[in-house]
Amino acid sequence: MRFLPQGDDDLREMLAAVGVSSPSDLFRAIPEKLRLKGDLNLPPAHSELDLRRKMGAMAAANASAATHAFFLGAGAYNHYVPAAVWQLLLRSEFYTSYTPYQPEISQGTLQVTFEYQSLIAALTEMEISNASLYDGATALAEGVLMAQRANKRARVVLSEAIHPHYLRVVRSYVRNLGLQVVTIPAGADGRTDLDRLAATMASDGATVAAVAMQNPNFFGCVEDLGAAAPLVKNAGALFEVVINEPISLGLLHGPGHYGADVAVGEAHALGTPLQFGGPYLGFMAAKEPLLRQMPGRLVGEARDARGRRGYVLTLSTREQHIRREKATSNICTNQGLIAMAATIYMSLMGRHGLREVATQNRSKAIWAKERLSRVKGCHPRFTAPIFNEFVLELPADPESINRELLAKGIVGGLPLARYLPSVPGARNLCLFCVTEMNTREEIERLASALEEAGR
């Protein structure tokens, strides 16, 4: 956001407009003894040009996707964002007011949310979508709670190939709610062990509220959702699919194609650049019978007395509203700005554009996996099909190798030992990601750097 400073005349005009004579009058409610005496210990003011130079020098000290060849993923993906996305966000029609409770003055906000819901439902091949959630991890947790409300069962089965941070958030949510978490490990090919899932559902399926799998999963492998779905559905549990990388839906079928009841995940990749951990954008889509169990908001289309189209909050589940003790969630808002960016991105890209981006991601990742596997000491860990991420076993500790790569202008992959402490041989495993932003030259640089690091 750009900041434009005000001069003395601007200050006097603003003070006069609110009926005070000085800025100190604005703080009369604060006891005198608590007010700051004297100036803050800050350096002198800079001109705008000097400040930009100073901030630019500080930013240049960071390793980022803008300055380095970048191969990190694991839920935070480096995709190209068309300039039009964030320019269009500046249009006042889209942010008429912060809150959408009064539709007569919030049509811009409400219409964008309605379009966002429509696009997410189409992308995931589901029937309904809410107005977005905070992030992918909390979206999964809310999906688990929604399943418990829907079928009153006491267990939830989670694939261990779901992002570890998501698993931790779910456990935090349900810790004191009497809901038991059961995990299913990944098999030798990197996908959820469906034999273990089948055994679990055969023995305890009647107690399972939901089964959740991620696709593509944390290791970058494409799960066999078509085989998993009947195992879950035949036991009467809800089948939930987590999507960390929504660009994959440009090539892969949405969860609804396989009969999933709920699709949740992270949509920051649709138009939001990497920014030190946020903001992110959780999404949730579901089958229509689950409508009244969904958390957050849902915007609907309506007609006024003259037949004119308009948009309103059709569903609002927060406890501060009319729901009170019937509230399904304490989710109080939606990620309006980031959801708007995702809406604009999906509208600009369209079906064919999204497919092109997804195709580039997958083809480049497959080529990179093959190229890096020819480096001495580097071996692919899993055999399942991938989208844009893959796991390699490196010839040495990935942490030390990453330090060498960083010195050469390369941000390497994600070391997995911290996430897989009980997995044999995990010490040298590293998760690499390749998107449309990576060039052939960058992949060759990475291969050469790994060859030197392994000597």
C-alpha cells in the first residue's frame, strides 16, 4: 500500500473537521501520567527518495524468489501474478465497505464474494462454496468439525501425507472436543496407504466422522482419490480432500469428480505473491446437503421488488450474529481482499490459461526430477505421479547443502527430517518445487550446484 504524507495545512484541515485544535486533543481520554513525555528515540526524517533507497537496500539482503532461483514449495508457491490482478484491486467498486451486513451499501463486496464462490465451486467440481476462511490449515480443521456436527461420530482419519502443519492445527482444534484423530501412513510410493485405510474403515468405519487426504499430497504425489472414495463412503463417513496447490486443478479433476463431500485448502497461489508467511486464503467447498453445517459466510443472489439483481448474505454462522448458541463456528469474517485477488486471477486466466500454467508446472517438475536424479548421490524417494513437487534423497544433510546453494543464489528445497522424525532415512530427504517461474537454466544451475555440493 502506498503512503502519501500530509503537510501542515492538511493537518489543520483534518483537525478542524473533527472539532479539535491539536493532535493532543485526540488523546484526552488517556490519563496524563500515561502519556509519552518528549519525542520517541527515532532517527531524523528522510526524504521519500532516500527512504526508498534505504528500504531497498534492506530488502536486498533477503533471499527471495525475486532475487534467487527458487525451489521451495510445501504450501507456499511461487507463481506469476499478472499486473492486472493487484491494479484491479484498487477499484472502489470492489471494496465499497468493510462489512457486508448492509447489502444496500455493500454490493461491490458482495458481488465479488459471490463470483469467488462460483469460481471455487467450479474449480473443485463441488456444489457450494463459502466466502473463504483464514488459511488452508484452519479450513481443514473446520472441515473436520463440520463432519463431526453432520454425523455425530467420534473419530477422524487423516492421511499422514497431509501437510504436517495442517495436521498439527487439526489436533489443536479437536484436543478438548472428544474427537479422536487416527492417522494413515504413506506407502512406499509416496501415496496414502489405501490397504491401511481399508483395514481401518472395515474395523472402525462406523465410528469415523470423516477421512481427509491431500491431493497432490505433502510429498508432491498425486493420490488415487478414485480408489479411496468408496472405502470412505461405504462406511458412511464424509470424504474430505485438502488442496494446497490449486493450480493443480488446471490439470487434475476436482474432488467433486471423485464424490468428495468436502474440499478445503489454500488458495493463495491464485493471485497472491509470496510474502513472509501471509496473508493466505483458506477455501471450503462442499455438497449442498452440508450447507447449514458450513462455517463462515455464504453470499447469494437475489432480486429486489423491481426485479433488479442484487447480492446478500444468505448464510452467516458466527455466534455474534443471530445464530447465538446455534453457531457452527467462531469464524468471524472472510479473507475478502485475498479472495478478491483470487477471483480476478481466475477470471483473467480462464479455463485455458489455468491449464497452461498447470501444464508448465507439471512438465518442468518432471524434467527437473529426471535431471536432478542424474546427479551423483541424488535419488528420487517416491514413484507415484507428481504435479510440481518431488522428494529427493540427497548425498548429504540438506540443511548444509542449502547453505551452499544459497551462497550461489539458489534457494533450495525443504529438508524433511524435522517433519518425518520416525521415517527411516528421512535425514537426507528434501522436497523440491518447480513452477512456471523456474527456467531450464535455473534447473541446470541447481543440478550443477548439487553436483559440487555432493563431492
